[in-house]
Amino acid sequence: MGDGNSVTSPAPDQTGDYPNSGSPAALDASKLKITLAKTLKPLEPIETLCFGQTFSDHMVVATHDPEKGWSAPEIKPYGPITLDPQCSCFQYGGNIFEGMKAYLGPDDKIRLFRPDMNMRRLERSCARLALPPIDGDAVLELIKCLVNIDKRWIPKESGYSLYIRPTVIGTRPGLGLTASDHAMLYVIASPAGPYFAKPISLLAVSENVRAWPGGTGGHKVAGNYSPGFLPQRTAAEKGYDQILWLFGDDRRVTEAGVMNFFVVVKRDDEDGVDLVTAPLDGTILPGVTRASCLALASDPEFHKEISMRLHPQEMVYTMSDLATWSSEGKLLEALAIGTVAIVGPCHRIGYEGKDIVIPGDGLGPVGTAIRKKILDIQEGRTEWKGWGVVCN
Ligand SMILES: *Cc1c(COP(=O)(O)O)cnc(C)c1O
């Protein structure tokens, strides 16, 4: 499809570098060019929605080259992109992405949930892979336009949303092992159904690690994900839904699959419960949902609403801590947390041939209260600290 997305290779100078004269343009949402699709696709009935399988009518595209900087962004019909096979993204994986959702409230307004956090994370991910700098605020403006144009793709039903996948790929031509000074931004959107609160099982593994100090685990970079597919398949063969990733000889608990992980632990002083999660030491993805759970857990206003006292604890904890809390009857809930699931329950954790069983057969009181609060904010039923951002 010759639709103008192809990347052409500028001539390198004698040193093999690409001259960078003048100052390259920043991404500028006010230069947006909109080309609407001539025919719109039929909507997928919500009953048959399968995560990430159906895409809306349009997408955002912008490209960066080292001389001109960011191109005028476009919203155009969803479709294939054409890239030179020598582009660095295919060889060296210089790709980063974000995951966020647009929700349609009962007031017919479109809302994003704390999108600034996604945009700052997108900027950090680009920086970590030495991709060209990108202005997240401009990306957010483009996303707001896209969700308005594709509003009919946001299901009205509670729990449903339009999942948005902003992506930046390195498109530097040539096989030279060097940072990509060429890039493409694209944003695609896919209607998504609710994640039913069916408890999942986790297999704690230590023979593979997801992330390590000084690595890239704290960034949403593409290369973090495919190394998890094989261990995930092995866990599935053993009858577990997801992996509980551990780190270090002391078997620290880090994340569950591609979600942050929390446990609810009874306190000795009977003053409410501890909400425990691993600290952001570079091995943990700084989730928007994680930050929101911690913020709610430290908010007296929220405690009053749910008549419960929560104590957020960002701390190193190990499999042996989990086993001890479980044997003492203190392990009340285990929660997998992220944009897709919001808050999902875990009912058992396989470790060294045995299962740690978490009581109950669904979300417990803490998971239920946090999930409901976040969903109410996302769908605009409640105003909370500016977390729900209206896009119309
Ligand atoms: C995206 C992601 C999360 C969740 O982050 P949210 O911003 O809450 O969606 C957690 N862990 C990993 C590894 C992730 O990629």
C-alpha cells in the first residue's frame, strides 16, 4: 500500500553519519492533518470482542528524521505501514509502547485515566532506548483527537473501553549498531471488554527473570516482553495462568505476568491492613494503576468512603515472607494490577512444588473497593483529584 508511510533513506555524509543541521522540529499537534476513512468498518458486537483483535477506523502517524525533526502528524485511515527492511527496529528492537484506555461515561463524555502518567512514561521509554525525544503532551493532544474521531468504537457499556496503543519504533536505515535517529510514532485503538474477576493462578519462577537492576524492566520497551513468552507457555502447561516473576537469591516478589502485584496482609496491631507491593527499584514497571492503588491506599478520604484503613507498603518482600504470612493466616488477598485488568484476584501461587492458597473465590474487600473506585473515576461517575480527563 503506497500510502505515504514509507521511510526513505537520506544520504549519509562521509563519516557515515546523518548531518543534523538547524534544530529539528518538535512534534506539533497544531500541524495535524486529518484524512478521514471513506468507508467505515462495521463495529464488532461487544459479545465477541477479543482483546487487541479489532481496530478502529483511524490511526495517528508521525515520523522523525534527524534533520527535519518530527513531521506534521496525521490522522488517517487505519492500515498497513511500509518500512524499509533495513530499519533498525527490525534488527535491534528499538521499540517502545504505551497502554491506556478511553472510557465513555453515562454523560456521553470521553475520558482518559491519568494520561499524563502514560505520556511521561512514553518520554522516559524513548529516552531509555536513545530514540529521538518526543513531547508527550503533543502525543496526548493527538490521542484526544483520535478518540473523538473514533468515538463510535468506544462501547457505552460499563467495563468496556477503547484500548489505545501509542507506539514509537526506531526506523534508522542501515545495520549500524547505533541509536536510531529516525523514528515513527503511531497510535492505534482497539475496543476492549471487561476483564471478568475470575481468580488467576500464578507460578513463581526463578530460573527466568523478567528484569534486573540497571536493565529496562522499569520502562515499557518492546524487548521486555517476548522473553517472557516461553516461561509463560511452560507455566500454562503446568496449569498456571501467569508467572509470578521473582528476582535474586532471596526470591523477591516482583510482578505477575505483565501486571504489578500487590498482597493484602493483616497487621499485628489490627489497625486495618497492609497493602504491600515491591518498590520501584528499576525491576518494576511503574504502573499507572499501581500508583493509583497506592495513592488511594494512603488517602484518608478514601478510607472514610470504604470504612477501612489501608497502609500502603512499598517494600522488598520475598517468597518466604509470602509463605510465612500464609501459614500465619495473614495473607488475605493477592492482586494483579494494570490498565487491562484494573484489579484482578489471584487465588493460588505455585512455588517449589507446592501451592500457597489465598482464601476466597474472587476479589476480597480491598480489591473490590479499589477496583470499584478506579472504574467509577474512569467512567466519570465520580470526580477524583483530576484523574479522569475529559477529551471532548
Ligand atoms: C504496562 C505494565 C504494567 C501495568 O501498568 P499500567 O500503567 O497500570 O497499565 C505492569 N507491569 C508491566 C510489566 C507492564 O508492562
